Amino acid sequence: MNLFAIFADHVRDAVGQLAAEGRVPAGLDVARVVVEPPREASHGDLATNAAMVLAKEAKMKPRDLAEALVPKLAAVAGVARVEVAGPGFINIALDLAYWPRVLAAALTAGRAFGRSELGAGEKINVEYVSANPTGPMHVGHCRGAVFGDALANLLAFAGHEVTREYYINDAGVQVDVLARSAFLRYREALGEAITIPDGLYPGDYLVPVGHALVAKYANTLLAKSEAEWLPLVRGVAIDMMMAMIRTDLKALNISFDVYFSERTLHAREGGNASIIDRLLDEMRARDLVYQGSLPPPKGAPVEDWEDREQTLFRATGFGDEIDRPLVKSDGTYTYFAADIAYHKNKFDRGFKQMIDVWGADHGGYIKRMQAAVTAATAGQGALDVEICQLVRLLRNGEPVKMSKRAGTFVTLRDVVDEVGVDPVRFMMLYRKNDAVLDFDLAKVIEQSRDNPVFYVQYAHARASSILRNAREAFPDLPTELGAFAEAELSRLDDEGEIGLAKLIAAYPRLIEQAASAREPHRVAFYLYDLASALHGQWNRGKDMPHLRFIIEDDRNLTYARLALVHAVALIIASGLSILGVDAPEEMR
């Protein structure tokens, strides 16, 4: 039951009634009409912009149109008051008797409450993490991993058919650097004293790779040239790094539907053209790729500029600043060429909607990739890029030193092992993804209101405790959640109880808004507000016994209040599930 969608229909129906009466033109475009919470709670429960967006087409002043809509909306069941504000906004207050209907709908729907058909089953590909397979994941990867996973959960809850994908960057310079670093550890495992030069990976995580190479090849690699041993070492190292990454992701309760290897884009098996070859031929045929030279950059140097004739993509025809190189001077493809081919491959697999989750250092790459996706898919595909900003790791306000195991950074696994998966996932989402996040290892395990993950989980545990205690007082209470919809919910007339019901009513709209905006942090913020309201009502009951959730000499009132507690617990569990966080029944 989406209260706001229901009243949007009522508003559109009211416009239709005015048209039937000849007071406004027929066929007004009501697509921009929205119903949302008013800016001030004192203004009512709902607000609509209908008169503001329809006035010009209706050839009326906004306030006059609003005044015409007022009696139509006032006649809707459950409406207590309708008022016009300012130049023509309409505020609606609902009768107290309306909120039990919302509560009953939530209890009847159970865990399906808040689910939406917004996505209409549309396929959508969410690619996230995609860390280079050159070592363990660091805290920055952690944020992108959690954000991408929660976004995928949110989109699925909102009605999309979601595929979660990891792109393995197993081609190019960085994996050759990995292989050379692993080869040093191989020599070390054979008893040689080694020095790791600058430019190679120094972390101890490559020591097991060296031992694995010895177990597989003994000392035979020493007699081979680099051209011979490099692909052998590279293959073992990538496989072991990906196994490590999968283990790290499992610690965050993250898994993927698809692991896509970059090397498959370059493969020319049996003399056949590669995926990149075929894409560039197709784009040449559409005059999207040409041979030409780029002018020298003005101002700051451009990373991929070369003073030579080269293969270029006509990126400027699709909103980019300059055309972009696709082939390096040594004849190999640029990363950009591989990325175009990869996204075209996604499109060919049936994904017109694609979401990539990138780190903060990739912001300058967005425009060219969106241009490329538009061009390669003939405008039928769309790429949305979500940037995850940096994570500052602290302990009691002080920066945390790097991990000895990784050599240069703090690993994801270090953080998860220290504080647990739930605090990591919740706090990585308790700030908008494009804002820098301070993650304090000491603060996230505090048992206080200042620690949002504890406060929200404690609300669910508190609700569970209330329900257990109630069953001791009233053993004959129903066991089925839906049965609580039959309670005398009209007895919930305290301002705190109504406030909780209003928050419950907001959940379906919150889900749709968060999914449309690609902002799972909205769910985390909402859960904190809902938890605060539950804790607040519990504390009021301590001071005013008649407001307690369990009234031993009034079974029916207790039954109604337990229905409210059930609904709150239901939604906290639902929201935490979207975030990938546990909803405990007890806190230890």
C-alpha cells in the first residue's frame, strides 16, 4: 500500500472530474503531478503540486485551480482537511482513522510490504567492485562493494530483474606487474634472497603464490625466458588473487551472478577476430571510428594524447570534449576500446540499463564512457555511473596505519575481522556515496544512540523482546503476523503511535524514491528515524505507564500495540535486508 501513489491517483481523478464538468480542458498532462510529504509536518500529511504544474495548460491561475480541486479531494474517504498554500500548493491532512488501514495493510503484506513494481521487471546490470586481481581488496573497494550490493538489493526490491557483475581486469600492464612480483616470491620460495624493486607489489600476500608456483613447477621456471614464464606465472597469480578477492567478498556476504574476464575481449582463438575487433569494425561501418590526429591539448596535458595519426572514436559527436584513441602506438588496444567492447557485450546480453560503481579517481572517465555506450548501442543503451568517494579510516579520531600484509594499505578483511560485517555494511551506507566517509573503528562498535547500526539493530531486538514478553502475559496471542491486522487498531490514538504509523506508511514511497535516485543510503537514514521513533515511544511508556506496549489488564489495547510493534519490526528487518545487515532478535 503506497499511500502517496494512492493519493496521486485521487488527485488525477479529481482533475478528471473537473474536466468532465467542463471546468478544465480534457486531456491535461498529469504526468508531472506528484504527491509527497509537505515541507512542514504542521501543514498536513500530504502535499501535491497539481495546480502548479497544470495551471498553464488549463489556462487558469494556479491558486484558482487549486481552489477548484479542494472540494474534490476533501470528499475522498479518510481526508480530514484540504488547504491551499502559497501560490497554489495543496496540503492534505488525513483522518486519524486512516492510519490503522495503513498498519493493517503492512501486517497483511508482511515482508512484501514496500515491494514495488516500479522496475516492471526490466533487466538491469549492476557492475561493482571490479578490483584489479593484483592483491587483497582495500577499504575503498569495501565501500564500492557494499554500495553496489545494497543498490542491487534495492533495485530488485523495487521490481527490476537485477544481474550482479564483476569485471576481472586480467589483461594489460598491471597483471604483468603482478606476474613479475609473484615470480620474485617464487624465487624466494626456492631459497633465494630477494629485493622487491619499486614498481612491483611488495605485499606479503604474494608469498603463498610463490609457494604454489614451486608446488606446480618446482624449479623449472628458472630456466625459462620471461616470455615463457610470464603467462604461466600470471595465470596462477590471477587465479589465486581472485580466490582471495572472492573470500574477502564472502566475508561481506557479497556474491556475483557473473564474473566477466577482460581477456575474453582480446582473445583471437583459431585466428578469429576478437570481440574488440568486431566491435571496431562495426563502428567503422557506422563512421564512428576513423583514422586521424588529435590537436595538441590546450592548458593541462591530456593523458591519452599522442602526436600521430591513430584510430579514434568520434566521442565529440556524443557529448565528450575530444575524440578518443582506441589503439596504442604499439598496436594494442587502449583500455577505453576494451571498455566499449565490454559494455556493448552487456547490451548484447540484453541489458539496456547498465549501472557501474566506480571509485573516486574515475570521475573524469564518465563522460567518455557514456558517450561510447550511446554510440555503440545506437542510443538504445544507457550507462549510469555511481561514484564512491574515499573512506578515511580512523580509530578514536586518529588515522589508522596501513596493513603489514598488504604493504601499502588497510585491507577490507582487516576491517571486517575487527568490527564485524554488520557495522561495516551499515556504516558504509550511512552517508551518500559521493561524499567522503569517515569510518571510525572504535565508534562503530559503541552501544549508544550515536552508533546508528547499533541503534537500529537494537530497535529490532527491542521489538522482539516486547513481543516475547507479551506472549508470556497473553499466551493465547496469535502466531501469524497477518492475524494482528484484525486487532482494534483504532485504539492507537496516541501521538507517538500515530507517528510510528506515519513512518510505516512512508516506507513504500521511500523504496521507490531511493531506487529511482540510486541512493541506498536513504534506506539507512529512514531506518534510523524509525528506530528513534520506536525507542522514543518505549521511553515514553517508562514515564507514563498507560503508554506501555503491554497493558496486562487490557488485552485488546495490548493486541493493537503489539500489531504496531510487529509492523515496525517487519520494516526494520526488511530495510536491513536491503542493506545486507542482520536484524537480531537479541543484542549481546
